[in-house]
Amino acid sequence: MIVLWPAFLMACIATGLFFSLVDPMELIVLDERLKVHELGAYTIGFFAFWILGTLSSGLTALLVQKSR
């Protein structure tokens, strides 16, 4: 939980900031418009940000443990 909780909080903030600036229906991936429902785009974005936050927090926790 030391890794997942901060990643979850940052995913909430990152999703809010990202989708307040970008319309999910205007996203283009590999020269194609995203053909996903708006709620689906929010969900995919949230989990993508959560995975990135988990990787970042996990790496930090790993480096702190190795330095002790």
C-alpha cells in the first residue's frame, strides 16, 4: 500500500488535469481517432496514469531499500 496509495492519488490528480485540458473524443492514436465511449477514455486514462505512478513509486521504494 506504500506504493499503490500515492500512485492512486497522483492518478486522480493527473486524470483531472489531463482531461480538463484534452477532450477524450478528440484524442488521436496512431493517426486514428479513439473509438471509445467518453467514460471508457476516462477509465483507460486513469489506469494508465495509475500504472505510471505505481512504476514511479515502486522504483523509489526499491531505491530507498537498497540504500539502507
